[in-house]
Amino acid sequence: MPGSGERIGAFEAKTQLPRLLRRVQAGERFIITRHGRPVAELVPYVVPAPERVTETIGRLRSLRERLGRRGVRFEDVVGGGGQPREALHRGHRY
């Protein structure tokens, strides 16, 4: 939600940027202030939906190829309600 988050001065944000980035990566948000007035917001990056869809399609294609090299049909795994990991290890001896 815009405008929410811990307030931090610009100087402190500059000197503590690596620490702040780790916290932002974990989901926190910060309002950066200059002389007590909000000037910026440091928030986690959200991948735009079209890029996420393209990425997911690429990962599914890669999975299909890996399954195919093992003689497993992706359609059988998905259509049968099973998990791809189970199909990859079916018949293995441990």
C-alpha cells in the first residue's frame, strides 16, 4: 500500500543501502525522507504480469523437455494429477 512503511532519512538510507535492500527483498517497505518530508519510497520489485507469464511458459517448456529425455510425457503427469517430481523418480531405486 503506497505511503506505508518505516520512515528513514535520506542520509541514513544512503549509508545503509545494502542492509535496506536486504530488508526490502524480504518484503519490507521504506519511506525515504529529506528534512522530515517524504521524497521517495523503497519497495520490493514486482515482476510485471506479462514477464511472469513468459517466464512461466519457458519453465514449463524446459520441464517438458527434461521429462521427455526421461521418457515421461508431461501431459500424462499433468493430466493424471501427479507431480512432475514423482514422475521423474518413478522406478528409481534408492
